[in-house]
Amino acid sequence: MYAMWRLQVALCTLSVLSLSSGGESKARSCSEVRQAYNAKGFSLVNVPHQEISGEHLRVCPQGYTCCTSEMEDKLNQQSKLEFEKLVEESSHKMRTTFVSRHKKFDEFFLELLDNSEKSLNSMFTRTYGKLYMQNSEVFQDLFTELKRYYTGGNVNLEEMLNDFWSRLLERMFQLLNSQYHFTDDYLECVSKYTDQLKPFGDIPRKLKAQVTRAFIAARTFVQGLMVGREVANRVAKVNVAPACVKALTRMLYCPYCRGMPGLKPCPNYCHNVMRGCLANQADLDSEWNLFIDAMLLVADRLEGPSNIEAVIQPIDIKISDAIMTMQDNSMQVSAKVFQGCGQPKPSGIGRSVRGISDVFSGRFRPYTPEERPTTAAGTSLDRLRAVWRTMQHSVIDIKEKLKESKRFWSNLPDDICAKGKLTEPDEEQCWNSHTKGRYFPEVVKEGLTNQVNNPEVEVDITRPDTLIRQQIMALRVMTNKLKNAYNGNDIYFQDSSDEGSSSGSGSGCSDGCTTEFIFVGTEAPVIGADRSDERAAAAGKSVSCGPSVLLLTVALTLPLWAMQTQWR
């Protein structure tokens, strides 16, 4: 009997001790949680001082907890904001690279054109005086159209350059035949014979090939920098799905609710959460890499050698030869024009009185090295060389930055987990989604379709993100333009006044070329998901370019640097 009584006492004692121990467990302090929660900027009102029952929790593990429903909701929102910030910060360097490099390249190229135009105008005004001033709009219009093309205008380069040579022919034809009076209709007839007569020889065709390659490459490259910037900015503003927010909260803030606010997630746990949340971004990667490769191809076209005079001098000679060819063949050209367009009426003013045709009595010839200008013209040429050298360095710098951005989007989840001390390297002392300890699930591969087995984030792989698909299409369209630009071809939409007709511009595209006509603005539009029928067209036949298309651009914009004549 006594033995039975002692057994009952012992059982009661154990029961009391057990209850006492349970009471102590229930009463565990939440002071660390309160301190960490307050450090996030939240009020401590209604935040428990000791653990409470956690049946009310919807995201974090239930059981004794330091979180109320209100706290869990706030931490849920905090998780979303912090994730958005992590993506923004992780992509900041890459995004600013596109912004800054686009600005630099654009400024350099426009400065190159502006200096060329000012130098040409200054030299021609000083050398040829009133006669040049009376005909200067021919050259001014050329520069205006080149700038308009580069800045995204709907300009057909081939047609514009053909028009330049036709207008130059009209002006020279009048000067060479100043004893006649020509109506506008007659001069229009003269211009129609440009291709047939070839008054400037083969030089216009060669220069047209050079300038189209140069400007197509430059404009497409600067457009590519802007498209890269816009795509990166849009994708960086991530659309956080509810399932992702739930997984983020469980990873980042459920340790708070379990009374362990300083506990960081395990590395592999973080990788699974981030790969699930950024599954659509990773799918951008393949098209992004193709876009970067195409940008690098065009950059190679722009880089070229550093010896600018090696290109300027041949261009000067070619243009000089074109004018001399027109002068040498003036009799034959005039005779054929008179035959085709009719005999013009005499002006009633003799040649000797007007004295204009005597302008061409002397032959045009390039400067010798000793005769090259050393005053304002020489200073402008030095300025162009300095701008070009700076531009070359800029292109080299852009190429390096572009290479660094390859595989950016597929690496983004791992970069976020690796940077900013987000995870705990000790795999035994990290948060594994429910307690402190090792995380056992395998890490899933990146990309939307691979998330079907993601243990942390519920991802609907049948519903791709619409915004991401739009950016993929924008990159695909831009990559197609870049590939065509590399081969010297330009593709674009004509305006609506052309009755919907489209055409390509550039050299090197034979009848077998296949092109697709797309937007031309520097601010490339985002192609909607419903335009999935737009696909990259086959690039035209490869065309071998000269040493540097931008050097050829500089040369073209200074067409008569190396010519000297006396216009009286």
C-alpha cells in the first residue's frame, strides 16, 4: 500500500515538473524578435513579449510563435519589397552600363557629324566665297538627312544619297552650261539621266556603299544600346506572384516568428526560392545572349584601326576624282542631255560676262602633305581625330561591358543568394524553411519549365509572364536588325503615305536577300505578345566591309577636305 502511494506521489511530481517545464516553454521571451521587428521600422504595439499559440499563422509554421496575424501580414509585404529591391540592386550595374554607354556613343557620333559640317562650311565659305554660299544647301541638306537617319528618322539612305548626287549634277551642269537657261522641268530631266550618264564615274556607287554601311552600323548599334536598356529596366521591375511572396516570407521572416530573427536561410534553400520567383526572367537569357552576340558583331564593325588619315585620304581622292570626271566629260554629258531632254534656250548672257563656267577651267586636285590646311580647318581636323579616338575607346569599353552581361538573367537567382550576406554558409546552422538545420531538397534548374518540381515555390509553368514574352520578342527583333546591319543591310517600315510599301536600304543585299521590315525609332517599341508572327528574317549575304565603317563616316562627312581649286 505504501509502495503504491509512493508511486502515485512520484507520478504527480513528474506531472507537475512536466507542466512547469511546459509553462517555462510557453513563456519564452520574444525580446530579440521585438528588437529586430522594430529595427525594420514597425511599431511594437500588440507585439507579444512572450511566445503565443500560433494557430492563426497562414505562412509560417504553426506552434508557439512571436508573431501575430498582423505581424505576419506586414512581414509578408516586407518580403515583397525587399525582393524587388534585391533584383533592382543586382541589375543596377548592368542597367546603368546601357544608359551611360548609350549616352556617350550618341554624343560622340553627333559631335563627329556636327564638327564635320561646321568645318566643311567654314572651309568652303573661306575658299569659294559667294558661289559656295549660293549652293551650300546641297551639302547642308546632306548633313541634315544623315543626322535625321542616325537619330531614327524614316530616311532611305540610298535614295537620299542618289538625290545628293543628282542635285550636285544639276548645279554643276548649270555652271558648265551657263550660256543656257534651264527650267525646273529641264533640270529634273537632267537628273533622270544620272544613272545612265554616270557623270561622276563609279565613285558615287562606292561612296554610297561606304556611307550606308557606316551609318546603318552606327544607328543600329545605338538603337541596340537603347533596347538593351529598356528591356533590362522593364525586366528588373519584377512582377512578384503571390506564391513567390509566400515563399519569400517563409524564407526571410519565418525565423522571426520562431524566435530566431538572426537565423539566415540555407544557400540551397535560397537558390530554390529565387529560381522559382525568377523563373520567367531566366527564360529571357537565351534571347538576351543572342542579342549581346549581335551587338558585339556590330561593335567590331565600329571599332576599326586608329589611323584616320589612312581612310580620309582615299575618300578625298575619290570625291575629287568624281568632280574631275564630271569636268572631263562635260561635253559628252551635255551633248547626251541635250539629245535626251532637248536643246535648251540661250540665256542671252554670254559666258564671258557671267564668268561662272570658268569656275571649272582649273582642275581639282588633292592637297599635297605640305599644302594641307594648318589654320582653322586643320584645327577642326585635329578635333575630329580627338573625337574619333575617344569614340574608339568608348566602343572598346562598351564591348567589355556587353560581354560581362551575358547569362545575366539565368545567373541572377544565384547572384542574389550569393551577394549581400543573404544566406548562412554553415549548412548546419541555417534556416531550412521550418527550423535550424540542414536543407536536404535538391536545387532545381533555372527556367520556367524546370519549376514543376520546385519544393519551395508553386509555379504555374503553363502561364508564362506576358511582359517577359514581350521583351523576348523585342530582343529578337533587335537582334535581327543588328545581324542585318553587320552585313550592311537596313530594314525598316516606310511611313503610311507610301501605301504600306516597305523597302530595305543598304549595300550588299542582292535579289536573294530576305528581309523583314520593323521599327526604326531609336526608342524601340515593345513588341506585344500578340505579334508572335514577327520572326527574325534571314540575314542578307555577308558583305566584306572596309577597315572601319565609322572612319569611313568621318571621311564622308569631310568630302572635300583634300581638294583645292579657285572658284572665281
